[in-house]
Amino acid sequence: MSFINTIRRRFFFLFLVVFGVSLVTFVITHLIPGNPAEMIAGDKAPKELVEKIYKEMGLDRPILVQYYKYMSDLLHGNLGISIRTQRPVLNDILIFFPATLELAAVALSISLIFGVPLGVLSALCKGKAIDHIGHTISVTGISTPAFWLGLLLIFFFYGKLGILPASGRIDSSIAPPVHVTGLYLVDSLIAGNWAAFKSSLTYLLLPSLTLGFIHVGVVMRQIRSAMLEVLREDYIRTARASGLSPARIVLDHALRNALIPSVTIVGLAFGDLLYGAVLTESIFAWPGMGNYVVLSITALDFPAIMGFTIVASTVYVLVNLAVDLIYAALDPQIRAIG
């Protein structure tokens, strides 16, 4: 299958996933008790006002007609109006998504910076002390609940030492950098605003460490397993017999091929970090998508919940597409297919 066909197939799957998710979430939100018109009008609103809003929202129409209108709006980029914020859901997502993306990117970087070297060392020193230490770190990271680790870090670094902030994204005394990407670290570097960069990095440390440590174990175990398998291959023995240095064998041959099966795990981890950090964002009051959807759920904000679900599903499919692209970059045989 050619690479172009792979991309086309992924976009076809994207359409199917969005259609399926939209159908399921639409049905579920209509089965949940509650009247969105009453939520918008307020508890003490007169019945006439509630009925007027109910009709304006099209809730008096047959459910198939409502779904057709919803899909028509969705195809035009209209995710509806949030009941809680009274803003277009798409605008809310554009506001809150960069914070989640920044947190996920830094957390994934932490997991790769520590997980990949630990996995390689554990494979090279199988059965030795460093392998046992890596195994302990891996099991600890995988089994540690994110909310417990987050609270522990807040207690220690904020409550006891007072060296790191416990919540928020930037110090209230410092103006956020000029919006370019929505990523405070990137925008502050572009603007040369070092005060904003330092403050943003300080506020980012605890939540990113919480998420990153949990995924260190996943990355490390995958790299270790892949490295052990690669190190048993004939071409590695041939490279050793040819007199290549151990460092070149590990970096140029073993690790490069071990990364190929690990890309899937890393890609899924990034997708999980993007939209699986709901509790972590709530604990640290991080103004991202996780915190946004939690508040939307408590307010029964159906348009916001459905918009979040659609965007999350789209991101997962795009992450899988990115995994395919990285596969091709790492393995010339995949690039040669088709």
C-alpha cells in the first residue's frame, strides 16, 4: 500500500470515527435527564421563557431532524453554543486546547527523556542492579494514581518547601505573553519575555512531572522489551563481529530499530496525555481541556461535552496518522512500499 493511500485510509477512518462518536454522544446526551433550556433560562425563569428557548434550540423537533441539523452544523465547524460559558464551543476549545497541548508535550518529553535511556540501560544490563532499579521505577510509575502523586507533589513542593506553585498557569503579577500559538513557553520565547517564560515553566513543572512520571514506566518497559529483541538479531551480531563500537551498535542499529514498535506506545501515550489528564488538570487548576470538560459535565453542558468528545476522537485518529509518518521516517522499508 502506498504512503498516499495510507493517509487517505486514515482520513476515511477519521470520518467514520467522527460519525460514530457524534451519533453515540448525541443519543446519550438526549437520554440523560435534564432540560438544556431550563439550564440556560435559570431555575426561576418563567415557563414561557423556557418553552421559547426550547423551541429556539430546536429541541421540540424529532430527534432525527435534530441529529441532521447537528451534523450539518458540525460539517461547517459549528459545535454549538456552550450552556455554561455562552460562547461557541469551538471558541472555548481554541482557548483551552493550547494549555492541554503544552502540558501534554512537556509531560511526554519528560517521559521520553527518562524512559528511553532507562529502557536502553535496562536492556544492556539485563539482570543487573540498574535493570532492577529501572524495573522498580517502571512498576512504581505505572501503578501510581495520578491524583495521589499530584497531591503529594503539591504537599511537598508547595506546602512544605514553598518553591513551586500549586495551581494556575502563570503568576498573576505577570502578563501572559502575546498570543501567537497559545503555548506560553513558545509565545514567551518568541516575544523574548523571559519573566513570562520562567513563570510559565515554574507553573508547568508539577503537573507535567505528575503526568510524565506515570508514563516513564510505560515508555521504559516498551523500549527495554524492544531492545532485548533487537539485540538478539543476526545483524547485531554481525555488527559486533565487524568491529563496530558498542555505542554505534546501540545507537545506530539497535535503538533505531527498537524505536519502531515503540512509536505506537508513545503515540497512544501522547493521546492519553492530551485528553486523559482530566484529574491532573483539576487538581492543579490547570486551565486546559480536562478542567473545561469537568466543569461542563457538572453543569450538564451537553454542547461542550459533545464538542470535547468529537475533538478528542479527531486527535486520536490524527495521532495514529502521525505514528504512520514516523514509522516511515524510521524504517526505509516502509517508505519503499508502494
